[in-house]
Amino acid sequence: MILGIETSCDDTCAAVVGADGAIHSNVVASQGLLHSRYGGVVPEIASRRHLELIDAVISDALERADIDLSGVGTVAVTQGPGLIGALLVGVSAAKALAAARSLPLAPVDHLAGHVLASTLGRSPIKPPFLALVASGGHTFIARVDSPPEYRMLGRTLDDAAGEAFDKGARLLGLPYPGGPELDRLAREGDALAFDFPRSLPGSGLDFSFSGLKTALLYTVRDIGPEEAKRRAADLAASYQRAIVDALLGRTREALEQAGAPRRLAIGGGVAANSELRSGAERLAGELGVALWVPPFELCTDNAAMIAGVARFMEPIAYPGYLALDASARAA
Amino acid sequence: MNVLGIDTSTPASAVCVLRADGEEYEVVPSLAELTGPPGHARELMPRVAEVIERSGLSYDELDAVAVGVGPGSFTGLRIGIATARALASAAGIEVRPVSSLHALAEGIDAPVRAPLIDARRGELFAAIVGPKGTLAEPFVAPPEQVAERIRSVDPTALAAGDGSLRFRGLFEAAGVRVADGGSSAHVVRALHVCRLASGVRPVAPEAVVPNYLRAPDARPAST
Ligand SMILES: [Zn+2]
């Protein structure tokens, strides 16, 4: 069994995953509400909370999997990227747990966790495949041939898609975290009411969302606060459509490239967005591509995906990892 | 009682095993580590493994893990405490939380001692400890106020710690004595964490948190 630990942002997570990819437990203690009053994740508050929660979350994950530490063969932990102070809580706990039992330790790339989330569960995706990952922290398209390796084909040059959702929601006066709120409001609106840019920079597969956010800001300013309030649902629907179009437009290009895999996985918190899900289904159907959309709890940050990546790795034997450090940036 | 002691309240990683038979196996950090960049993630666990090995004990033979809970560097404390808690959980034993300022005071050779830990942003974590106990509970303040407090409590007090090294000129000008520059009194030693542990009530690992003494900066991450 692999014990996974993930503390890269504002969720304290632990999970137990079998070598076959079966998820025996997947515990997430979300700090969302704690940060809502600040309008974003506060690193020092997140780090404090991680430390308060980490032991209970790990015990809970072991208990729900009906094992104790003696049933753990490998400890997997998110090494980065993420908030450094937050990462260090998980890395410190993981190293100490593993060392006390002379267990091997797998330092996992958080992004690989999202990319490979669909390799877990009962009908895992098989390489080669393309993965569209969109969350509050990252947005990119990657190609997987032999996990845990993946090749970044394109990425956002500025904001992440989830950030664009949250910032748009804030401009529309919705509470943080605004992504789900915006999704809900958009269902009541007309997505063709406003024309927002789908900026696709350059000829590659990169994204850009900062112009879109500015366009919404100008539109709200131009029509005035009263009108913006009255037409909030239309604004939300049109804004969301622009984000989803940009994400799926690039995904389509990636899938239409010569030699592209015929399998697509989506992941990251934005994969929970209803319009992105239905749009991805349409796109996959149209191109004859098989689509994997993991359940919601594997899209947002979680430790099962971290333990899942470790299945494809050669973990570091004790005591080789004692000096392991966290890393805020992507490897 | 076989005790593993840890302190990470300053940039130096201090560890020690104090065996039930009184034998000590300690890594005393160098003074240079106090002014260098903190390297707890890279240094703490290798040092823990080293003293455990030197002591001839296994993790299962430990009776307690004692840890300095600050005040001190927030990130440092979290690394030390997360480590101590996980080691204790894995061994099925309890954690004894010790004040890092009191551990620092243990190493100062004077009747009245003023342990001072650099709190950054121009402030210090401070306490004043007399022969019969604490004269001033841990507090955070700018060095001028700390010097004034020490002089008003006991002008003979001897100050030490990375906070006293940083503001030595200010303290001496204010009439507060500071331990010699080369003295190991400036380092929080894990041996002292181990010794103080015997007077502390053990607590469940998950209940041990830092004594931050300062509210967090409530600014969202720039994204
Ligand atoms: Zn993530």
C-alpha cells in the first residue's frame, strides 16, 4: 500500500492507494472557508492550518483504509510545485514517518498527480494519452507516453483558468472561491450575450487568460453597475464560454496534430465545471477520441493522485531521502 | 527515559538523544548556522538519524520526543514540530513540547538570563528567567523595549541568542550584558530541550503546535 500526502496549497490531504491503483481512502481537509474572507489563499495561514490538521488527516486515511503504518510499503509526498511553507509541512511529516519505519519515500511532482489522475480507479486510462489540466494554480496540455513522465505541449502564459474564473467571479461580485458560483450563475444566462476574446497566443498550444479578465472589467465598467447586476447571469455565461472555448480550442488543436493519441483525460479543479465537462464530451465525440473525466474528488487537489504517481516511480530507499527538500517551483 | 530532542526555532537544526542511562548524543549547531540561511528540511532528519544511530537506540526504543515549540521562525518551528509529531506517532509515543526560549536560557551561565531569539522585522522573541523560575513570560517586542524590560526586571541579567547577537550594540549601549560572541550559549541546544522535557507533561502528537506569539500576515498569495 502507498500512503500519499499532499499539502501544496490550501487542502490538507492523505490517501491510501494500492499498487493496482485501487483507492482505499482519500481524505481532504479543505481550508477553503478559512481563506474566503481574505479573497485568496494566505500562505502563512494555510501553513499553520496544515500543521494543525496533518496528523489527524493521515490517521483518518489509514483508518478508512483499514490499515496501520505497518501496512504501508511506500510513503509518497508532494515535493512541489506549490506554496513552500505549506509543502514543507507535508514533506517533513512524510520523511519522519518513513524514516521511523525505514520505508522508502517517493517525492512526487504535483502536476504529474493531476496529469495521471485518470490512471486510478476501475477503468484507468492507458498511455499514450493527452491530458488537459486546468485549476486555480495551473493550466496546461500534456502528453503522456510512459508515466510518470509527461511532456508539456502548452501552458498558460499568465493566469490559470481557475484564477480567471475566480477573478471574473470577483468582478461580478460573487463570493470567493467564485469558480463554482460562476458556473451556477452561468446556467441561467445567455453565453452569446457578450463577446469576450478567446486569446490564443502564438501558433503553439499556450493559453492566455489575462486579456479576458480585462475585457470583463471593461464591459462591467461600460454598462455600469446596475446593468451589470441585472445581466450578471449573461456576463457569467459569456465569460465562462470564453474560458471553456479557449481550453477546448487548444485541446482540439492538440488532438488534431499528426500522431496525437486517441485518448484524452481532463483534470484539475476546473474539470469540475459543468460546461467544460459537456464541451469536452462533445469534442471527444466529434473527433472519435475516448475521454476520461475523473470524479470530482480526483480533480481537485488530493493525495490519491500523489500516491497514484508513486506507482510509476522507483521510490528512494531509506536513508537516501533524509535531506530531501520541498520545491516551490515546477521541476 | 530515552528522549529524542529537536529544536528548529532559529536557522540552526539542533538534535540530541538523551538516553535513560544519562548518556548524551548531541549535534550542537555551529554559531555560523545562526546567521546562515535556514536549512531545516535538508539538515534536520539527517541529524536525527545520526544521533539515533550513535545512541544505539532504535526509534521504537524512544520513550518521548521533545520538541522546541518556539517562539521562533514560523517555518522552522513547523518543520521541527511536524517531524517530531510524525516520529512520535510512528513509534506510538507522546510528544513533550518545550519552550525554545527556556531551552536557550538553560545554556546561559548566569543567575538571571535573558534568552533572545530573532523574530525578524526588527523584533525579538524574549523571556527573562531567574534562578527560581520565569521572571518574564515569552513576549515579542522591538529590541529597545526588550532592553528596557530586562533592565527593569534585573540589570544583572545576561542576554544570549541570535537576537542578542543581531542587536549586541543596542543592548550594550542600553546597559544589558550580552554573552561573548564565540559562546555556544547563543545556540538553542537540543540537550536542554531533552532535559526540560522531564518537567513537561506529555501530550498527544497531533495536539502539539507552535507558540507563534505573533499573528500571521493575512495577505493572499500573489497569483
Ligand atoms: Zn493542483
